[in-house]
Amino acid sequence: MPYEPDFAGQELAGVTAGLIVRFSGEDNFDSLASCIADQETLTSDLTAAVEGLMARYNADILDSVQSMEEIVNTLDKNVAGCKQSTKDQVKSI
């Protein structure tokens, strides 16, 4: 069964929607792939944080946790172009 290739922003939208669901308990039905700003930087930051976590050394894990904290704390800037419901959900994180 062939798979459709990801479209631009799809993976980041999935990660962001997952964060919203896990931290706010609410589903997000916004078109996140089209409204999240600075997707390249956010994707790069998330990738680096996950890679640090997978390195499994204490210093790398601490850096990863700090990076994730910074990503979550600044996510409101990335969703500034999204619907108000998304902004509210991110704010509740």
C-alpha cells in the first residue's frame, strides 16, 4: 500500500497537535500546517531536542529538556497566525 508523502508542515503540525492534546486535554482542529510561523526553525529545534534525548547521556538529556521547555514556552509566538482557539490551547500549556 503506497503512502502519500508528507506535505510541508505536516509533521510539525502533528507534533504541535500532540502537545496541545497532551497538555490541554483538548483536540485541535485548526490547520496547523498552514498557520504555524517559522516552521523551519521550530522543526530544527524540535529535531535537536529529540536527538539530544536519544543520546542518552545526562548532559544531553538535560539540554534536551531545557530545549523542549523553551520550545513550549515560546510556542505562542509560532501560533500567532492561527485561530483564537489554538492560541488559547497553547496558552493553557
